[in-house]
Amino acid sequence: MTTSPHPFTIPNFRAYWFARLASMLALYSMMLILNWQAYNIARETMGIGGASARLGLIGLLQFAPLFVLTPLVGWVADRMDRRLVARIVLAGQAGIAALLAYLTYMDALTLGWIYGLAILMGIARAFIGPAFGALAPNLVPKESLPTAIAISTIAWQAGMLIGPAMAGPLFQIYAPLPYMVSTILYLLSLCAMLMIGEVPRSIIDKGRGPIAQIADGMKYVWHNKLVLGVITLDLFAVFLAGSTALIPVFARDILQVGADGLSWMAASPAAGALIIASIFSFRPIRHNVGNKMLGAVFIFGAATIIFGFSQSLILSMLCLMVAGGADMFSVYVRGSLIQLNTPDDKRGRVGAVSQLTISASNELGDAFSGGLAAIIGPVAAVISGGAGALIITAAWMRVFPQIGAAKNFNASQEVLDAEPEHTKTGDKE
């Protein structure tokens, strides 16, 4: 019996992992400071509710291009060289970071500039997400993929942890510095991506037109109830219970902990997620994966509720850490199920749909949280959102029994057995 190679023994995967790490460090460092600057600019002329709504608008502006471009970006990730797509986008993101550094240096950053650049960042993230996600399975053997997903997620979560943690102190030293560092990190990510050599991949059916090829990916998600269930569970739970957009509000006006507290709070979800991802990188879960995912989403909602009630920085950080760890658990299971139950020639298009729901839960969820906070207040918005996540989890256990039926990551037969009889003979791809 042969053992699967560890992903880090594969040079292409090592370069891919570093590219992901550097780009995530840049992104989350840049986004935290951008939101902090936006909130402070807005607070000069409006109250907490109005400024909170501006944070939500930034999320909405990032989501809008993703919503429009999702059919296209998935097709691009399946039709074009995924390495080339990532390289072009990384170069563009470096340019955005450099422009933000310049505007901050010139004291010329306004809400108008922030909104415009948020749209550009949304376009960049729309293209790079499916390309990055679909590239990973091309770099490692199938049996190594769950470990590769966990290790890749470590890069993502390390970026979410270290990026915000360093952004606040860098901003206090010199306001443009976080953006300058992000520019360098994006360029390093680009260099790493240029080091990835030729990789094998499936070829999309070129006999069908682009519209038909795009529709194939959408149909696959709709007919595969396991994939549809895990994607939409994350969509609605995080959409309702996402509290990260309101962290600047809690840092400035509720806990009153300033920029340092902002960094600690923003890094806390990633700290919890990094712990879980690190465990999975050497001890991946193999059994009863669907029910464990449902349990993780329930914990995510409960931790969000407690965060909303907290009046202590330490307790708030612990709640955010637990929520981040639970979300990471869900992300790991969802990502493994999707990658291992999706053909390679559809991974870009299915990944684009998955990214759309993730962005809807994050960016559109930020807009929802900001708008709700403007109406009922930030504390009530967070608490009610956490309660909504609990309700969604309970509902999805009944609506999608395929999730609970997934006992391991290669779940196709188990899912079929969990479907009602009338769906087993339905239209299949």
C-alpha cells in the first residue's frame, strides 16, 4: 500500500502555497485599514449608524462585480491557463495597493476613492478566486488533496490572522505603510506564481459554445444536492451571522479599544481558524464529515451571539476566535466535498458559484450587517444574526439530508442513497 505524498514535497504546490500566503497577507492587511479609514472619514460628518452603513456599502460594492462576473470568471478559470489568470490579477492588485499608499500619503483618500477602489478589488477577487481554487487539485495527487486543502487554508487563515494584526501597528507608525507592505507582498505573490511550471488539467469541451459551457457548471451545482447544500449553508449562515464588518464599530464606539484593539479583534477569527487548519493539515477528518460540518455552523452562530453581548475585549476576542475556528471547520469540509465531488473540467465554474456564495455571505453580509446596525444598532444586529445562523442550520438538516449522509469526502454514493426516490431517476448530467 502506497502512501500519498505530502503536498509540501511537490515544488509547484510550495510555490502555490507561498503565493496564496503573500496575497492573503496583503489583502486582509489592506482591507482592515481601508475599512478603518472609511469609518473614521464617515464619522467626521455622521453618527455611528450612518458610518456603519458606509462599511456595509464597501462590502456591497465588492460583491456587485462578483455577482455580475460569476458566470464569466468560472468559464475563464476552466478555459484559460489558471496560472496566467492568477498572475494578471496579482499584478493588478499590487497596483491598487500602490495607489492606496499614494492617496494616503497625499492625504487625498476620500469615500469616493474608497468606493471606486472597492469595486476594482471586487473585480480582481472575482477572477482570482476560481483560478486559485481550481489550480490546487492540478498540483497534487487526488489522495493528497484533503491535506493540500488544509495546508492551503492555513495560508489563507494566516493571512487573515497576521495581516490585520500587523496592519494596525503599521498604520500607527506611518499611515501609508500598510499599503506599501501590501504592494510588496502582492509582487512577491506574483513572483511565486511565475515559478509554477506546467501542470496537468482536464480540457473543457470546446465543441460547445461559451454560454452552454457556463450553463453546464450551473446545472452541475443545481443537480448535485450535496454541493448545493454545503454551498448554501455557508451562504445563509455567514450572511446572517457575519460580524467582521462591524469590528471597527465595536472597537471604536462599544469597547473603545482603539486601533490596537481593532487589530487584535480583527485577527481573532483567523487565530481560531488557523488552529483548526493546522490540526487538519496533519490529522484530517475522515468520518461523519457532514454532521460535523452542521455542528460547526451551529457553534459559529452561538459564538456570534455571545460576541454581541460581550462588554470585554478578552471575551470578544475569545468569541471571535471560536467563531473563526468553527467557520474554518465548515470551510474545510465544504471545500473538500466540493473539490473531490466535482470533475476537474468543471472546477472553475463550480468554484465560481462557490465563490459567489462565499462573497455573498461575506461582502453582501457586510452590507446587510451594516444596514441592520443602522436600523437596530450594532449589538442587536450581531445578536439577531447569530440567532439566524442557528435557525438556518436546523432548517438545512431537514432540507438537505445529503449533508448529514456524507460520512466521508468521497460521498457521491452516500448522497444518492440519501435522496428521495423520485429524484434518483431525474435528469442527470
